[in-house]
Amino acid sequence: MDIRVLRYFLAVAREESISRAADALHITQPTLSRQMMLLEDELGVQLFNRTNKITLTEAGVHLKLRAMEIDSLMDMLERDFSSQSDIMGRLAIGSGIYSASNEVFRALQGFSRQYPKVTYEIHTATADRLKSMLDKGLLDFAIMMEPIDVSRYEYFRLRTRDKWGLLLSASHPLAKQASISVQELNGIELLATGRQAIFNEISYLLGEQAKMNIRGYVNLMDNALPLVENSDWGCLTIDGAVSYLNPERVVFRPFNPVITTNTVLAWRKYGMSFGVASAFLAYIKQAGLRQE
């Protein structure tokens, strides 16, 4: 199996037709059909349901997912080595929604002016998903909130810290206040982060006075919005995660005393000595986004 055959397979999966895929690949239909049959023989499974419209079997769907990852990696590798004298290629960054990540993405404007041939791939996902993509080489960098195990990576803390507080409906009684005390959490039905390590950390920082009535857990803030906006529930979150929301519908109120958290920029160990990712890392450090 080689990357060429995998790209043939992806074309067939995308077009759902041998003839259309052959046209897109600029090869003959018999050649493409033979390559797909040889691929099935090599793997020992049937990849296609061959009817009027070609569809994938379960094995075909699994191969498609893996082939897309391999194709993405090969594309990144080819671009990394396409030119060492002129920085070009694709930079892949994954992040949750934090104040620190907003600052990093604003810095992309200056980086893109300095390196106009660089393109970008931005992923928003949970920390577990970002670490998986980082491990597979599908991301150059991941921005993740502490506490998180980054022992397998190189990293530094970003200078901007996020404040913890509650996301509330704009009509909630506490929405009229500038901040929320620990005692005012008592009795409010709450949603919390699904990352256990972070929930444990915020519970510890809030202290024993916080009698939290946790009704559910969310991994991304968008999932909490319908419940918060249309009820008296609140959601434990950080200010960076809600900065884009409509303040006429939902509001963020920080805790008093203030509770903050760090965010890290992480990348895989080794292999960062050249190319787009190396140039971006140097730019971020020079931009002063690193926590001193």
C-alpha cells in the first residue's frame, strides 16, 4: 500500500463513482478499478458496496478515516520540505476557546503578513481530542487549559490568564451584579466542565463554602447555551470561552475573590527545528505571549 493508492481510494469514496473519480484523477476507469480491487485483496476486506452508486462498507469507512489522516500528514510533510529558503506551507493549530488562544490567533495576523505563503488549519475541540491529534502529527500546536498532563510535549504557559465565573441568562437575578461570591453559588443549579481534573481544581479553589448543585457536564460551551439562556441554571466557565456570546441573551459574571487559570501552548518534542511551525514558534516568543 502506498500513498498514491490511498489517494485513489479517497477520490472514489468522495465521488461515490469509479468513473467520476477516474476523471478527477486523470486516469482510466479500468486502471482505477484494478487498483481498488488490488487494495481490497491486500487488506483482505471488501471496501465498497458496488451498486449504481458506490458506498463504503464498515471497513471502507474505517480506512477512509485513517487514509484522511495519512493524506493530511503527507501533505504537511511535502509542504514542510517544499522550500527551506522561503517559508510556506500549512500551520495547524488546535484550541479550546480561551482568552489566551484569542491572543494567539490575533498574533496570526502579523505572522501571516510576514509569511504570506502560509495557510492555516484551525481546530476547536476538547483537550483530549487535541492531544490525540497532536500525538498523531495532525496538529503543529495545541492550546490547552491547565491542569493538564503535558509531560510528553514541549510547552510554555501563555501570559494571558482566564477568569472563572458563571455564565447566566441575562434575566437571571445575579446577572445584575458585577461579580458573584462563593456563597451565592448555593442553591443554583449548575453545569460544569466535563474535564474531571479541571472540575476538581475549580472545586478546590472555590473551597468548602461552595455548596454546588451540579446538574450536568459539558465539553464545549455551545452545548450549555440552550439550558443557560432559557432557565435559571448557571454554567461554571471562564471568561475567554464566552467572549463571543451576545450579552443581551447571556452574561458572564466573575467570582469574587478572583479565580484565574493558566493556558499552555504545547507541541510535540523534537522536529521543530525548521519549517512553518518553527517560524511560528519563534514569532510567538518574540511577540511576548509567553508567561514570564
